[in-house]
Amino acid sequence: MDTEDVLDRFLNQYSDDPKMSHDEGYQMLFEELGETLLPGLLRMLNDCSPEVRACSINLLATRRPFEEHVAAAIAPLIRDPNGLVMLTATDRLGEFPDSMVRPFLPDAYQMVFDHQDAEDVVPGLAAMRLCLRKGYEDYKDVLMPMVLSGLQLHEEGLENYLLIRTLHDLGMIADE
């Protein structure tokens, strides 16, 4: 039985339990199957389907304890050409301990500027969000003014959402 079959069987078994969150279910999956799924999930990060890559990122990010080699496997996907994968990678890397993500922040920081004048600014905003969540002190002087000016430029849409979530995650605005 391959990784996809095991995941499908397990998730179907627990998907109807309203008392169990997805993260709890995934963690149970990892606890029951130990390291059996890890190699398959890591391979699935390179799958040709963006949905499979994004799902693999989500599953790997729920695995505890966090491991540096898993963060390192996810990190290149912050530059994935597919928006779903890129956003999933930047968002879920933000959940890993700072020490595991810090080596990848210079690339994320460069990505902010690579996309600053692009037609699609979302990749740069997602990278900005990751830099501020994981290396606030290192990046605040340059990136916080960009967040604030971005809010004036993008009053709605995904761009606005990413900027607002960034401020929320930094504790600068409260839940509404």
C-alpha cells in the first residue's frame, strides 16, 4: 500500500468525526504510522499536481515534533509557481520554530523585492509575512513601512487579507 492509499484510508475513517480537528486527525495518523508516511510525503512535495504539493505541505506541518529537514524540504516551495502551493508553504513555514525557518528568510526577503513591481504582488506579500512572523526584529525597519503602504494600495482582496493577517499575527491588531 502506498502513501496515498494509507492517507485516503485513514482520513476516510476519521473524516466524519465532528469532535476531531483535521490537525488532531493528522497527528493521530503520524502517531499510528510513525515514520512510514514521511518519505512518501516528502516525495509528494515534488508532485506535478499543485493540490498534492499543497496537501503534503499541510500534512508535514501538522507533524510533531517539528524537524529541521522537513522545514528545509518545504522551504523551496515558497517560490513555487502555483499560488496555492506558494501561499501554503509560506503560511505553514510560519508555524515552525524560528530557528528552523531562519535559514530560509534571506530568500523570502529577496522574494519580497523580486515581486514588488510585478503584476501579481501576492508572492512578495506572502514572503513579507513570513519574514515578519519569523524574523521581525531583523526585517521590521524595511518591511513594516511596506505593509502599511500596502494597506493603502490594497483595500480589499487577497493582498489586503495577507497584510491584515500579518498585522494580526504580529499582535498589532486584535480579532474582530
